[in-house]
Amino acid sequence: MIFADKFLHPNDVVSVMKEKFKNMKSYEAQFNIQLKEKNKTTISTGTAYYEKGGKINFTFKNPQGDLIISNGKKMWVYIASLKAVGIQELDSTLKGKSIYEAAEYEGLVNLFRRYHYRFESPKQPVSIKKNQYYVLYLEEKEKSGGFEKMIIYVDTKTYLIQKVIGTTPSGREVTLEFNDIELNKELSGNLFNYKLNPNDKVVENPLVTE
């Protein structure tokens, strides 16, 4: 048995994470996405915005012009090089299946409903580059074809997610990392609704979960 002044359990960390997100009005952060598949690695960067109510916006600097936008009910994924936009209705069966939804409260709640979770290692928190993190390991309860495993790095000071690593059954690994997070900024409502261009190629409900 281990005796300590305060017993720490994964549920304690998750409870505080949910509470912090629930009380947060908005944020702006820089993001970095690394995709590894077979022998190929691609990196994307840009700015992420969040507003209470499941609203997110990922504006890409690389690839320039790409967008991922959600108003909480619908998600738009715009690929600039193709001039194509996928429009996905976010019903209850899809919410929580995208790695991007770890960036907002509603998606976070759904993640911890759909996944078993524990600390990745017994010793917590973990020191990485002079910062302290609680590292959570998540494994999907029922296979859905999306991310079957995730590792989440939670800042011990803010209880915000700084990094998520998701792995699919095919072996694809996606890492989403946030930096320079600014909380409770006033954000334009236009950030969370996509305006269709007449030249856009539209794909309805592509069911993309990765």
C-alpha cells in the first residue's frame, strides 16, 4: 500500500479537466499536427479557436487555407488544394470520435464515456522538458473504426490538454499538440460557421472519424 497526503486517481484528474473546460468561455492556441502512416510523416500547423457550446475552428497555416470548423451541430472540413468541403452532421453517434473534439468540452466528455482510461505509468505526474503532466492512456470500449487508443498529456497547473496521440487499427498515428494557449478571449462568431463558396465541391456526411 502507498500512503500519501493526497491520493491521486485518474478519475480525480478527469473530473478537474471537465470542470475546467465547463467553466471556460473560450481559448485561442497554436496547434501542431503530426500524421504518421507507414513510412510517411506529414506535419500541419495553424491556430485553433474554441468557444463554449462545442464550437471549434482550426485555421491551417500549413497546408495554407485548410479549415476545420464546427458550430457544435455541424462540422466543415475544407481542403484548399481540392477546393472541396466535407459537411458532417454531428449526431450523437459521431460526437467524440474525432481527435479534434478533445479540444472542446462536449467532445472531452464523450471521449471519457467511450474509452476506458488509466494512467500510462504508475508514477504521476511525469516531467517533460521542465513541465509536469498527468499522462492518461485511453482504450476504446467498443471498436468503431476510429482511434482505438489515445494518450493524453494534461498540464498539472491548468488541467488543460497539451498533447493528444491517437492510434487507429491500421496503425495510423496522429499527434495533436497545443501551445501558447490564451483563455477566455473575445472571439468573432464568424469563426464557427463556414461560408460556402460557389466553387466548392461539397461532400455531405463523409463519416470521417480520424
